[in-house]
Amino acid sequence: MNVTALAAPTPEAVRAALAARGWEAQPAWFAAIGIQPFVVLIEDITEAEREALVHWGTKSGADVLTGEGWALVAAAASRIAPLARYDRAPTELARLAPELGRLLAAARAEPPRSWLIRGAELPLDKPVIVGIINVTPDSFSDGGHLPSVEAAIEHGAQLTAHGARLLDVGGESTRPGAAPVPVTEEIARLVPVIAGLVKRGAGPVSVDTRKAEVARAALDAGAAVVNDVSGLQYDPGLAAVVARAEAGVILMHMRGTPATMDDLATYAHVAPEVAGELAATAENAERAGIARERIIVDPGFGFAKTAAQNFRLLDELATIVALGYPVAVGLSRKRFLGAATGRPVEDVR
């Protein structure tokens, strides 16, 4: 007899064990997810709902930790799943079913295998390395390092040669305290570089902007993705531009603006709060006509977050992944890494 402990934190080990012993792919995946530990934080519940959860947990064998207005439920996903069904959940918990069903559906879904961008599809079978090209005089770590259009295009070509699968071109600094750049100036910085990169075949190219007019000009120049640090909050017209162009979009979490964000880094528990705000952002994007397959979410490391909050968010990144969208993680040259390592921010990658 052989007894082997499998890797518990991910369902892949269970799926692989079942598949190796004859299970078909989809049933193996569903079974692996079903026995996966699942922890749900439920907030804004009534006293009656809280008591019903405690009673249900006692009967079902789930762990239920509660306080005034909240509950934390932990069990295998298959044990929690009945709460997402109106015909099986206690009547007192009917309000829980839709949201819990959405979370369980996202957990059961296989991770996205590709990302639809304008005119192409990027496979996600391995990480997509994004090369950053800042054509700004005042970015926090590399402002002014690319003094000409030609230098920026050459830098992009080098990034592609070194493994970057997407080039992100920014013409407005979003460092803490930065002021907005006029639209005409931002376009003048970005468009020649984007057009040059596309012509050279170094790409695809993403434009880092919060403004609809700038995004439109960048897309006309050949950009395939819009990367908005404001999560479509800064310019109400940007979502329609992205939807109309059928471009990919990166929706980042940030509170306020670069000038105000450091004062808004107040969280009781950073990961669930960022996840909730990102979920609302992505839902708004889909309502504006942007297909789910074109959306990537970014928890916004360094934006409206202290160093401690950034590390906590990184440790609990699975909370963001559980939203069901591909996740962008931007850590290079962030202040909190410099603070932890004692190295200059421009050396932190």
C-alpha cells in the first residue's frame, strides 16, 4: 500500500491524480474543485441570517465564525454549494444564493486560457510579460530616460527581444502627487511611438491612459489594448471607446487620483475590499459593452495602498484571482519593494 499526500493548496494536483487514473478532463476538474477548501466572507447580514448560518454550519459540518453583521464560512466547496441553491438552502438564507452562486461558478471555471485584444488573441498558458515604455519626463523611476521617439521605439524592440509579449506605452505619469497632462500633449507623446512600434512589428501595444480622446488616437495608431489605472472611473467616455474598438482592456484598482490616492489608503482588510471594488469595475465595463473575454483586472500595487497593504494584498492574491478574470500584477520598481529591500526604486524589479 502506498499513501501519498497531494499538494493541497491548488486543485490541479487532484485533477491530475484523477485524470491519470482514467477520469475525463471536465469531471476531474469539477471533482477537484468540489473537494477544494473554500472560505467565504459574508458581510452586511442580518441577525436572523447569522443565526441561520450557524445552525446550517452545525448540521453540515462547515466551520462558521461570526460577529455582528458578518460571517466567515469554511468548508469544501461541494459542502457549501447547497447554499447557492434556492431549493436546498434554508429560507432565511435565500438572499445569499445569487452572490454565492457567482463565486462558486467562478471557482469551478477553468482559468482563462486566452485574452482577446484588438485584432488578436494572447494565449495565457504562460505568464504574459509586459514591457513598460514611459515617454514622460516625470515618471517616478524612469522619467526622461527615453529622450526621443526613436529611442522609445528601439527600447520597445529590445523589450520584445527579451521576452515581453505586450508593450505598454504611457505618456502621463501616475506617480504619487502627479498632475494630469493635457490631452494634446499626451497624444503628441504617445502616437508617434505607438505607430512606430506597430510599423516595426514590436507588439502588440497597449496604451496607458485614463482619457477617451487619447485612447481613441492610440487605437487609431495601432494600439490593441487600453490600460486604465483609474478602472474607467476618470473619463466616463473611455468605456465606449474600448467597446467600439473591440480592444483589450486592463482595469486597475485605484482610489482617487495620483494626486490624492495616498490619503485614501484606508482598508480594514485590503484584499476583499480591493476585490469587491474591482468586481464592480469589471461589471460596469461589461455593462458598457466590453466583452468579458477582453477584460484583465489589476489590483493596483502601489496605488492607494501602503507598503504593508501591498504585501498583504500580494499574499492574498488568490482573492483577486477568484473574481474569474485574468490578473495583471505590476510590481517592478514599486516603492514598497524598495522600502523592503533598501534598494533604490529604479533597481527593484
